[in-house]
Amino acid sequence: MKMERIGAKNVFQTPSGETIVDFGQEITGYVEFTVDAKAGGKVRILHGEVLDANGNLEVLKEKLNN
């Protein structure tokens, strides 16, 4: 099965300071990315579909506790 690579349609910061990468559609599959940062830093990836009324990513609290 051939996989399709989908690039980001939009990258922006929310009012709470999170960076959102919007692909413009729902996707399934694997996430692959590069980061220009110092070694030892952490990147947290959360998947979501909705921004709340303040423009921040709305994620179920159960996901944040894992």
C-alpha cells in the first residue's frame, strides 16, 4: 500500500503559546517531522480537531494524563 505525504496547510501559535500544525483535513497514519532545537529538549504531539472559543487546541483531558 502506498502512503501519501501531506504537508501542513497552516502553522500558527495559539493564545496559550502552543504551535498548531494544521493539515487542512482529517488524517490517519504516521507523523514525521524535523525539529531545530537543542538536544535533550522535549516535543509533545497532541492530535485534535477543534479549537476552543479562545483559539486554543481542545483536547480531551484523558489524553493529557497519558
